[in-house]
Amino acid sequence: MEAVLKNAVRLYALEGYDINEVLGHEGGRNRIYVCSLNGVKDRILRISCLPDRSYEDYLAETEFVHYLAHNAAPAADVLPSVNGKLVERIELDNETVTISLFEYAKGILLCDNGYRYREGAPLDEYFYNVGKTLGRIHELSKRYKPQHKRPSYFEKYNKDYIGSLIPDEYAELKAAIFDRLERFRMLPTDESVFGLVHFDYSDGNYHIDMETGDITVFDFDNCMYCWYMFDLDNLWTHLEGWGRGIKDPTERNLYLEKCFEMILSGYRSETTVPDLMLDLRPLFVDMVLIENIVDEFECCAREEEELDYEDIEAAAEALIESANDPEVKLKEGNLIYCVSEKQQGDVSNALRMKAANEGQHPYAVIITCSDSRVIPESIFSAGIGELFVIRTAGSLIDLPQLGSIEYALDHLGTKLVVLMGHTRCGAIGAAMEGHAEGFAGSIIHGIREAIGDERDEYAACVKNVRYGVKRIFEKLITEKREDVKVRGAVYHIDSGIVEFL
């Protein structure tokens, strides 16, 4: 390494600087040196010998950092070599070494101040500034037109790479990750929600000026094209430490949500974030957990060590739980439907053939109205074989519907039943008006029994759903089916939102 440092000093005119290595975290991919002049920390020298990044990757990273710093973003700028290059590459002993030099970010790490914010200033200021700084970076990213391109999320996070990285002994975890990846592929990727993000924005990668509270960000080594929500939810996962002193779980969560709201307030002072994307926060938390798990396996691979499962246990169990929770799938699917412009469920030829040969395994039963505006598979972003759908005008529950539900529970193993009414329902309206002519009369009479004299259309819809849910419980949820969950819901046909009751 001595020969590399000599070359770095020459390439970046660092003669006269004291150069001291910063001890990296276990499995880290770079060697970092603080360059001080006359006792003042002034530069950061980064040296990488690993072959996992291309020259284009480094050029794209430094180009982005330089763009941010020169457009008033609080990022530590990259500095050119004596050759005018932001990235230098040298060959030593048949090894390729990549070198870059950065400004030293003003201030200190929060941990170096004992995780205490600046004296006399409220913590709200800190959280607001954290959000504001990230918002500024994301706003600039939305306008960024690079010459060099960083990787996009699925170039790394895909079944082939993760399947080869994670051993087969973690089959359940891999299946959960693959399930989440399929969900992520349904998300919109327009420029308002998807762009070049830091991908590791946390208190370990920015300094705080303890005089002013200003934040300066560094270490864009992992930056990639991803959803802006990833950086926000990465902050959410790092908030946990601030609530450790609060013993009551409800109070702790309320406090952390308050902190996150302050982050969002700062973020929104610089850029926008759609409310529906915020509603998808649990899905993006899973994305953060996957990044953490993959990073652990990569570090172990670099160090040629065995993984200690305790290091990923909490994240792995959370992923497995969310990937296998049918209600979570429905809620996620509905939000994805609301932010998408097209059907997101898998209706491919391959899946159709698989379902034909292997049978159906729906994760939920949906009983809903026959209204042509209510399409359960679309509303929940579901594909072939995922939902067992029963439709009747007014979402009425009678013997044929009960028999169909019973079949799904006993023969298909489905554990979630959702009775979903909807707004602006013609059958509900007819029942409220007392119209009961022809064969439809039996349906209207059934709804009238549920809603009574209710005159408010939405309230009548809710009453009809609750009445049906009660009937399902009474007729089908016996001791042998005690693990089955029955939920009521209302689909709002104007917004696309499914409101679970």
C-alpha cells in the first residue's frame, strides 16, 4: 500500500499533508485516509482495490457528487487530480487500484459527539435538517442528466445474483426476497419517484456542523438508480436508536413517527413526495432490509467468513412474515394499483401453464360486487391463481357464496376472506330506494335486511359489508377454521383505494 500512497500523493499534489488511515468497518470495500494540513483535516483520500466496480461506476459516482456540490447541495465535493481527472486508475503488481480525492466534510459524525446534537438546539432541528438535506439531493437528482451511468436497482437486486450469493440453506429467506423483488417490479419508475439516490443515507455518512446544524453528506459509493422512498425509509430504520429509552411500545412508535414527520417536513421544503408512495413505506422498509441482508452476505464473502445468522435474524424474520401475510399482500397490491397506470399482476403464458399443471393456490378469497368497475385482480395487483374471486350484485352473502368460500378454505387452504363492497353501488342505491322488481328482488331484499332504513350511501355500504362478514363468521368460522381471518372492506371507485374496516 505504500507504493499506492506515493502515487496518490503525486497524482493529487498531497505533499506536506499528514495522511492517516481511518479504520473501516468489517467487510468494507475501500481504504479511507484523512489528509490533514497544519493540523486541520482537509481532504479524504479513497483507495479501492476490489474488482467489483468498473471504471464507469467510479466515473458516474464522482460525476454525480460533483454535480450536487456545484448545484448548492450539501455534499463533500470530489477534487480533480493534477491531470484534471476525478478518478485515477493505476496498475501496481498486476493489481488495478482506483483513487479519488474528496473535500473533508465540515463538522463531525453524530456518534463522535456521543449521539448528542448540538448544545441548546432542539432535536426537531436535527431531523428537519436531515430531511431538508436529502430533499435537496433528490430534487437535484430529478433534473440530473449524466454522462456516465450508475447501475439501476434490478441490475444488482435480482434472482440470479441473490440466488447465487445466499446459500440454499436459507431457502425460506430467499423465497421471501424473491417475493419482495416481484412486488418492487410493479412499482412506477417515472422521474418523479425514481432516480439516482444515495442508497446509504444515514448518520454514518454525513457530518454535522455543531455550530450551525448544517449537514454535509459524503460516501456516495453505493449510489444507484432506485426509488427516492428507499433513502427516506433507510432513515426510518435508523431512527430506532432514538426511541430505545421509551419502554412503552406505543409511546415509542408515536415518538419515532413524530421524528419521521419532522424529517418529511424538511424533505418537503426542497422536493415533493406523493402521499401514495408514503403509504407504501412498509414495502420500502422491506427493500431496506433486503439491502442490509445482501450487504451482510457480501461482507462475509469478501472476508471468506461464515454468516452469523443473528446478524440478519430480525430482518430475515420480518421479510418472511411480510412476504407470507395475505393481508399485507392485498394492501400492498392495492396501493401499487393506485400508483400504476396499467395492470401489474402476472398473467404471463408461463404462469398460466404452471397454474394449469400444478393447480391453484390462492392466498385470499375476495367476495365482491358484479359491478364492471370493480375488478379485484386489478385492484390488488394480482395475477393468475392468486385470488379466489366470488362476485354477486351488492356483495350479497347467501348459500352459493358460503359454499364457494367453504370450498376455498377446505380444499385450497386459503386463510384470508375479504368481503368488499364499493362506493356508488347500484344495488345499494336500489335497496335504499326500495326498488325490488324481477329476479333482482331477492338481492335487494337481502341488502335491505342488512342496511335497514339507512339513507347515507356510504354508511349503507359499510352496514351491508359488516352484515355479510358477521354471516360468514356465524356460518363458516368453526373451531377447525379458527386460523382463518375474515375482513370487511370498501373499494372507493373514484380513488381506487380499498378501505379495510
